[in-house]
Amino acid sequence: MNSFPIGVMLESFRLPIREALNKAAQIKVQGIQVYATTGELSPDKLNAAARKDFLAQVRDQGLEISAVCGDLGHGFGDPHKNPDLVARSKRILDLSLEWDCGIVTTHIGVVPEDSSHPRYRIMQEACGELARYADSVGAKFAVETGPETAATLKGFLDSLKSHGVSVNLDPANLVMVTGDDPVRAVHTLKDYIVHTHAKDGKRIYYRAPEEVYGIVHTDKLESPSFAELPLGEGKVDFPAYLNALRQIGFQGYLTIEREVGDQPEADIRKAVDFLRALFV
């Protein structure tokens, strides 16, 4: 059965960078994804020599960079903040190209179902500028799925008339937040998927995506509306999901992201074993 390259979000190890790189190499994944928003790997903190040095460290471990995380907050719904966010996003994309990657994953905010909603046009203008820039340098901004259904996201992406803004498909986000079917989402978004996150979870009860992603603020004290779980323990049907990726001809990364849990390394190793067992 066709396999996919496996990556891991470096920050999921919750270790210093060099130690995390060692761990990734030890579990024999092919790639890593790194945050380049704040901290020591952000564009503003790295001079030219430091950028080359990090790439050399990655390659010395036999790894490559599957994607760079450029998530700068809750998205592009505020026209007053967008000029700065767009400019910073472009710098992160430039950095990804220096690291021989060219894929930046990001959250753009919750796309309204109704295209006449004022926020829709605001997001369209910001993402349109990002798409044109990505097209001009031969790279991709990959929108992470979850805040809206795949059908709503596809309609928004189609409106940009570009593939410079594409998709990082996170099946767990779809299950946990919108209740959307990841298998159906693969086929809906097939023309845009350039990277995926291997993550699992379940929904506990429904909560509006606008609340989950901080668009609407509430004073209610509520228990979490979803739970992220180790791969294979949630509601993502991974055999069917991977088969759908094969059907559309996807050949990119399954990058493991583990944001919770007391034993991140153990959970990551379990996720790698879980995925490899599905390739047999």
C-alpha cells in the first residue's frame, strides 16, 4: 500500500530545538514542521548565518522541513491589523523558501458561511494579497482546516482565483470543531491540499467555531467542547482518510501534531507506529 512521508511538529516534543531535532531523527521520521512566528526561529530573530545554520542542523539529522507554521493569531478578520499580519506572513514565507520548503501553514480565521458577511470581504482582501505574493515566489500559504466546513473553505478559496493560498488539512480539527467528515473534506478540497496534520480527537459537545477561535467572546465558564487524543483513539477514521488522500493523488506529508498530554514523546512515537502500520 502506498505510504506517505511522516513529519512531526518540532514543538510537540516540548524540548529545546537541538534536543527535539535529535528526537525526531531517533524515531526516523522524514521531516519536521517548525513555528516561525515568535521565538528563536522567527524571521526577526534570525540573521542570514543563523538561517543557514538551522537548515544545516536539520539536514545533518537526515531530515527536511515539511512546512513552517506561520499562525499569527486569530486570522485576518480585522482590517486594522491585517497590513502588519500580511507583511509578517510574507516574511515567514520568504524564510520557508530559504529552508527549501515553501509551505507556510496558518489560520486565517473563521470564514463566514454567508459571502455577504462583512468579514468575508476583509479576509478575501488579505488572503488575496497573500495568494498573489505566494504565486509570485512559487510557494504556498496553507490554510489549516477546522474553523469552517470544507465546503465553505473551498468556496472561499475558489473566490481567490489562485492556489497561492491552499490547504493544510487537519482531520482532527474538522471532527472536533465543525463535525465535518475528513474523508469527504479530502475530496472537496482535493485541488488545494499541499500538507496535512496527523492529529486525532473527538467532539464533546457543539460550540460555535467563532467561540472556539476567539471571534466571539463569552463570559460563560464552560468545559472544553472537544478533546485532542493520541492517534487512533479519537474519531478520525484514519484508514479511510489515508485512502482518500491516495485517491486524490496526494503525496505530501502527514505531520504529527500533539498539543496536549503529559508524555509527548511517547505519544509521538505511538503516532509514528500507528501510521506506519497503516502503510503495510
